[in-house]
Amino acid sequence: MITEQITVPEIHCGHCKSSIEGALQPLDGVLRAEVDVDARSVTVDFDPETIDRAGLIGTIEDQGYDVRQ
């Protein structure tokens, strides 16, 4: 398992949190996805043999958010 923190500057509310967590949590290999609205970041625990950072970022971007790489 790997833990990644991904910065998403556009996170600002509960809807953002729900949208991003709701998109990430069902993905194969994602064990936990937690958005910190105040820090504007997403912490994800995942299995790197199933999904990679690029896949996580792509999922966040599919929800309409830009990711700081």
C-alpha cells in the first residue's frame, strides 16, 4: 500500500469533498480517499499494483478539478 497526498487548489466546500471522495473510493485498488477541504488536498491509500498516481489524478480531473503536480 502507498499513501499519496494530492494537492487540488480548487477544493473549497463539502460538495468538492463528496465529489472527489465519491469518485475515488469505488476504484479498484483504492483503500481510502479522504479530502481535507482546509488543506485543499486529497490523501489516498492505494495498491500501486492495481492503480497508479496518474489514474488517481485522472479520476480527480474527470470530476472537473485541476491537480497541482
